[in-house]
Amino acid sequence: AWDGDSSAPDVKVTVVCPPTAAPVSGFTPEAQSYNPTWTSGGCVTKASALLAEPFTFWLTDVDVVSDDSITAVLQYQLTESDFASGSLSFQPSGGMEALTVQLQRQ
């Protein structure tokens, strides 16, 4: 159980996108679930910045007093093939069993 009332975690994903000179931060809304799904959140940056530097992300369980870490800070360097496939899938890390990120051109 993640919360004192034995409920599911209130999961939030925080993302920091390159460039590091002016990082753009984004996050998802909280989702109380062991298998959360989001249709919004993330950050907007240029493809060239994502190809030049990794983006950083982590998951937390949002609580009233103090948030719990679900993962450590993770980084991923995108490639041209990631853009071609349109999504990224991450393996287990910490309390995260899996994560899929959709890439969207704007």
C-alpha cells in the first residue's frame, strides 16, 4: 500500500526536457491508480533538442504531507527511430513496472 489508507498511489510523472540552458518542465495530472493512464501532460520542445540531449523524468506518489518517490530520476536519449515509431517504452525501475510515452508532433 502506498498511502496510509491502503489506497493506490496518486501517481504524477514529472518531465524535464532539453535544452539544459533553458529546460522546459512538464508533468501529468495526479492519477490514483496502480495502472495510471494520462491523455495530457509532458512538455513541448524541439526535436533537435531531444536528439542533442536526454530528457529527464521521474514518478512520484503525491501525498498530503510528503511525496513518495516511485522512481529515481531517469534519463533517456531519443533517436531518429524513436521519432519514427512515435512512442517509447521503459522497463521496470523502482516502483514503476512499465511506462510508455507517446511522441506527438506539433
